[in-house]
Amino acid sequence: MIELIRDEPVIELGGAAVRLGGRGIFGDVDLTVGRGQLVAVLGPNGAGKTTLMRVLLGLVRLEAGSVRVLGRTPAQARPSIGYLPQRLGFDASTRIRGVDLVRLGLDGSRWGVPIPITGSARRRRRAEAERIGQAIELVGATAYAGRAIGELSGGEQQRLLIAQALVRNPRLLILDEPLDSLDLPNQASVAALLSQICTSEEVSVLLVAHDVNPLLGYLDQVIYMASGRARSGSVQDVITTSTLTELYGARIEVLRTTDGRIVVVGQPEAPHHHGHRHELAS
């Protein structure tokens, strides 16, 4: 486990640029994420959000610029990163229990391989069972972790998947669209859970989001990616008419509703929805 110096950034990107297949994905991206911060990555499809996640995981190399994760190269930091890819729903017939899904976060690489029952193996298994229970309790899933995952609601499944990503005690949690396909109450519930994890565990969370509105009140900063560029900072500084117009190279209007939600209006098509108007979490 990587021990991070308290004031050392968890993520540092400086002038980062990526090309894939001869095409520029993004360039000149700067981002600094501190310990225990909750950060959302926003932008239209194809802007490079998932590619950015892969850079931080050490799966894609930069063409230019620099990246440090937990004070190391991404590949060196990977054992201390929890990762949850874009969620795929479980079929109702899926019988694996929630607790076993979480256990895969610890021993998925040896799943199905017999382990000799020695004294040290028993001690390790007891320690693992304790950690699995702690992760499940942390996400509030103790009451249903013994049930088949296919019987659970989308919000319950997502909590157990987050527990799976947390079970190795990561210092950084990277989540690809964790609120996708959840109803509004569950989106709000998972957003509050992630904020709690940042505070109680001092884990930094970087997540891709379609809609920033459920995250309002929890975010420390956002990074908005569009047209091969990005801007990072507070919601109030980044999701503005002037900033998005500059990013897109076209007039974009950012409006606030009476209940505090953000609506982005303009051409080209505003990100994340197939219409001329959509709402962004802010």
C-alpha cells in the first residue's frame, strides 16, 4: 500500500496530451486532485473522459505532458487504485451473492483455485473476511449482502460494486459513470455515499458523470472536457457560459433553475443528452 505524504497531490496532470490511432484525443490538460477530494469528469461523448481514466490507470501513455498518481507513475500506483468500470446490469437470474461479489475485489485473480488450508491461510482468510465485512458496512449494504445480486435493486448493486472497489483499501477510487441507469433517489444516495467515503476514509474519488446535478453540494471540483481541451476548477468557475463557449468554440448558455439545477443550452449539441437542452449536475 502506497503511503501518501499528507500534502502531496493524489493526481497531478500537467499539459497532458493523448493521441490514439493518429487522432488527437485531448491536449494541454491540467488537473490537481488532493487527498479526500470528490471530482467529477464531465463532457460530451468522445471528449476523452474514459481515455483520461485509462491514463491514470497506466493503460494509455501520454504523447506530451506529465502525469503522477499518488506521487508515482500510474503503473506503480495501480495497486493502490480502486476502479469501477461503467456499470452493466446483472440479470435477475444471477445467483452470486453480494458478499461474494465484494470478495472478488480481493481474490478475483485466484477465483476457483484451491488454497491450502494451513494456519497462515486460515489467518489470512479471517483477515479478508473482516475486511470484506468492513467494506460492505462502509457502503451500507450489510442488510442485503447475503442475497443473490440478481435480486437486488440497481442502487443496492451499485453499493456492492463500490464496496468491491474499496475492499483493498485504495487511496484513489476511479469510477466510470457510477450514477448511470440509477433513478434520481439512488443517484442522490450514491453521491452522498461517495462524499462520505472521501471524508471518512480520506479516499480521493474521480468519477465520470452524465449529470452533475445529483452531485451538487458534494463536489470539490470538476474537470470539463470538450473539443480536445479541458478546464478544471470549482463548479461555479467551470460550468459557466464563458468557459463552455470557449471550450466548444460556439455559443453555449448556462442557466440555473430556481431549485439550483444547471441547464446547458446551445449548439453544438450540449453534452450527455440527445437534444438541444440538457441538465448538468452542478
